[in-house]
Amino acid sequence: MSFKFEKLLVWQKALDLSEIVNIVSKSFSKEELYELTSQIKLAADSISLNIAEGSTGQSNPEFGRFLGIALRSNVEVVGCIHIARRRNIISEKDYMDIYQRCEEILVMINALRKSLK
């Protein structure tokens, strides 16, 4: 048996992003452990979790609301990587990888939201 969200490419991409963020954030300094590390990991996880939660047993408007939360979490990840780059705790390569993944997810979430209307 499968859940509706498991078939959504945007959910799969969000899950991939969460894994990349988890790997990259392990290199953040111990000083950031309870601040930026925690914040970026929670935001990244929130994207896939809100897509999953909103996808099943919800009306289209309610699913759209959950997608809006996922979208804001996606943007929060981008904000976190900007901070990480300014603090010199993320490489340019990792910054660009996460940024591009977030851009792709943003487009996909917006397209999914429009399809619900």
C-alpha cells in the first residue's frame, strides 16, 4: 500500500533536500548546533512533512494551505544558507547545490498549488 504523497515528485525532491541539508549541516561548527544547524534541519524536514500531511484526506484548499507552509519552509532553508555563507560555515558548492534544489522545489510547489484551484 502506498500513500498519495509518495507518488509526488515534489515530495521526493523535498526528501532529497532534507537529506543533503542533514549531511551538509553536520560540518557546521559546534557553536551553531542549537541555532543555525537546528533551524535549517527543521526547515528542510518541514517541507516534505507538510507536503505529506496535507496530501491525504484533505480538501484541495486545505492541501494548498499545507503547500503554503512547505513553500515558506523552503524559503527559510534559503535564508539559512545565506546566513551560513556569510558566516563562512558552508562551501560555495554546497550553497549552490541547496539553493538550486530549493529553486526547483519552489517551482514545483507553486505548480502543484495552481493545479489544485
